[in-house]
Amino acid sequence: MQSVLLHGLIIGAVAYGVYVYKRKPPPPTPTLAIEGSIVESKDLKSTPPKAAEPAPPEPEPPPPPEDQGPPTPTPEELEQQRREAEEAIQKADADRQAQERKQEEERQATEKAAAEQKAREDAERKKREQEAEAKKAAEVKRLADEKRKAEETKQKAEREAELRRSLEEEERATQLRSSGALRTWLGQIANRIYAAWNRPANAKSGISCVVYLTQAPGGAVTNVRVGECNGGDALLKESIESAAYGASPLPPPPDPALFDRNLTITFTTG
């Protein structure tokens, strides 16, 4: 816009000079005013001479010419004006380009500053997020450690309680065994087996065999093995084994502390 306005002003000035030059009127020609009268020669002879008339007043100087504006520039002046106009245009273009470069540099500097600010904000936000994640992970680990320690403490307490119960039950069972309650219960089991025994024809009286029993809770017999006998044959052992299975379920102990899955019974033929 500045360049266009400057071009317009220069062209308008040159056109105005040419217009004024062509419109300039020619300079006025100075004239001398003379006053007089015409007489004939006869009148001069008969007419007495008159007194000399006063000299006419000097004519007033012509008025100064009107201002016709600036003189028409010469070709050299027009060429100088053209060069000056071109230089002014070039200078205006250079100023405009410099201004544009300055504005572009300022814009780039602003964008760079904004990008750096955004990068700093992103880095700070990422750092805060990482710190929050680390804090959260530490809190989760702390809770997990506390839970694990609590579970270990609970399990340890349960094991200790179970051990105490086992020791107490074992001590109580020992006391019961020493009191004769165990012998009484095993005798009941032997009587149950003897009642279920189908005596072989060749079985003699007074034969004793060691019988190993395995029972489940509730007295169900799950396994039977007849050990050493002081007499008898394989047929006798088979009859005792069948009797042990037939005695299931076994009678319960008089006290739960006496219960044992594996029992040893002495079976004696009558």
C-alpha cells in the first residue's frame, strides 16, 4: 500500500507540472500612454502661442506578472525526478521487506517461545504424572506388603494355634491312653471284628494275629492287613481280613482325642 500511494503521488506531481506549464499565459507587453491633440498649420499661424503645458505624468509601471506556478521541468529534471521516484520506490520496497522480515522474525520468535513453553508444560505434566504413578505404585506396594504381613501373621497364629491344639490333643490322648480308655476302645473294635468273623473249620482256638486297620472319620474301614500270627494258615488270615471289613463302621472312641486313622488290633481266636 505504501508503494502504491508513493507511485500515485509522484505521477500526480509530474502531471500537475506539465498541466501548469501548458496553461501558462504569455507575459504582458508594456505600453506607454501619450496624450495629445491634432492641429492644422493654419491654426498655428493665427493662434497665438499658448503657454507651455505641463509635461504629462510618467506612466505607471506595469503590474508584476501573476504567479504562473512552478516552471516546467526540463528533461534532465524529469529524469532526475524519475530516478528519485524509483529510488523512493526501491527504498519503500526495502523498508516494507524489512518490516515484513521483522514481523516474520517476531512471529517465529513468538511461535518458538510458545513451543518452548508448551514443551516445558508437557514435561512438567509428564513429571507430575510419573510422580503420581510412582506414588500410586508405592502405595499399592505398601498395602500389598501390609496385607502379606497380615496374612503371614494370621497364618503363623493359625499354625501356632493348630500346633497348640495338636499338642493339647496329643497330651490329652496320652493321658487317655494311660488311663486305659484306649485299651477299652481297641477291645471294642476287636469284639466287633470277632462278631463279624466267619470261623474256618480248621481254625484252632488261642491263635493270635496282629491286624492293621485304616479307618476314615466316622469309622469306615478303608484298608485291612493281617500281620504276624502264632499259628493258622492263609485261609485263617483271609477270614480275619474279611471280618475286619465286615465290622465297618467301627465303634467311635469314647473321647474324640483318641481317634486315630491307623489302628493296630490283636485278634485272638476263641
